Amino acid sequence: MKLTRRSAFIAAAIALALPSAVFAATVKGKVVGTQELLNPVWNEAKAKDSHRFTFREPASSVPADFRVLRGHLSKELCIVVLTEAKAEKKPKPIRVLVEGGRTSPVTLVVAEGQEILFENNDPTDRAIYEVTEKAGLGRGTMKPGSTRTWTPPGPGKYELRDELSPSTRSWIVVEPHAHMSLYPTRKGDFDISNIDPGTYKLRAYFNGEPVGEELPFEVKPTPPEQPLKDPLKAGAVKAPEGDKKNEKDTKGEDPNKPGEPGKGGG
């Protein structure tokens, strides 16, 4: 009898001690319509007036589709989980790496009051600053391996540049309802990990701007892994090539016109 009571007491204590995160789920989704998201830095670089003579045109043997200067989804397309209530900032600063002539990530969406930690991973000096120079992130040199913190003053979009690296261009967006931000794979797949049951919305951001359409979704207590019913649209979704071909082949045809085997009658 004592063993039974003790077991019941332990079970009750464990149940009370378990945090709500135990019931959190992982939501799996896919973002589509990303083919028209063009990287502005590369388009600036190829302009003759920019005088960036290191830019090289692709060889003529490269397929036309691969010559399009699209964004790098896993760094540039920020997928944001939005809540109805005002979101809380993260207790620790969100890390932004400065390396290779750019930042990683390129677009970041955060809740109001969130602190950002910039870390220079390049072997040379960097000088990140906010372009209006009115948001508290002025020009200042970052030595290799050094860090710098900044808290955006309020909601809105902040564009960042680097005084020592003209190819660096990134954005911090303060959205009061931003619960979390994540990034898809190059194929557009993404996971929303450890999200509590409730109703949310998804929105994609590119170059510091919302793109595509919002996608409402619901997280249930179970199962632990929940796929989204619909994809997140970051732009217009093109029809598959096969559908286009069939459309082209059948365009202008009379559905009532007899086929070749029946030509000439009986």
C-alpha cells in the first residue's frame, strides 16, 4: 500500500513539474512562389554605374534559368510566426554573423525590444551601420572576432550597410507580433520546432518586406509532428512546365472537331 501511494505521489509530482513545452509540437511546411525573389545586391553589382569590376557574367553555356540572380532562401527568406497577442522578446540576444561580404541572416524579423548581437567572423575590419543613422546603430569599426550589440528603437524596417564592404546589405524588421523567425532549405522546406498549441499566422519576408500571402494555421496538442495542409506562398506560383506545354498544345483547338482517324467520313 505504501508503495502504491509513493508511486502515485511521484507520478503526480512529475506531472506538475513538466513544463508546457512538453506538449509543444514540430510543424513541417513548405514555401512556394520564390522564383521571383531577386537579390538586390547582385543586381546592383552587375550595373555598369556601380563600377564593381569583379562582377562576371555567366558563360553562354549556362541555362537561362540559372542566370537569374535569385535570393539564397536559407539566409534571405525569413519565415515569421505571428501571434494575435504582442510577442515577447527573447531573453538572449539574437546572433547575426558578419562574414563573406554579407550578414547571415540577411533579413531578420524580431519582436519589439529584442537585442541583436553582431559578430564579425571575417579576417578584416567591418563597419556595420543603420542607413538613417537615427536608430542608435552608428558607424563604428568592428575588429575581427569582435561583437557589437544593438536594440532597434521600435517597430519598423531598418536597413543595414557596411562602410567597408559595399556588397553588404541587410534588414532588421521589428514586428510586435513576431513570435519566432526561421529559414527554409534551398528546396523551400522548413520546420517550426517547439511551438505550443494555439492559432498562428505565417508570413514570409524578403529584403525587409513582407512578400506573398499570410497563412493561418493551428497547432494541436497532438501529434508531436504536424504537417501544414497548405504551402506558404512567398509570391506567384508558376504552373509546372508540363501543364504549360499541354495548354500550348491544346490552345485554339475545337473540342468538337473530329480527329484524324475519322477524316473523310465513313
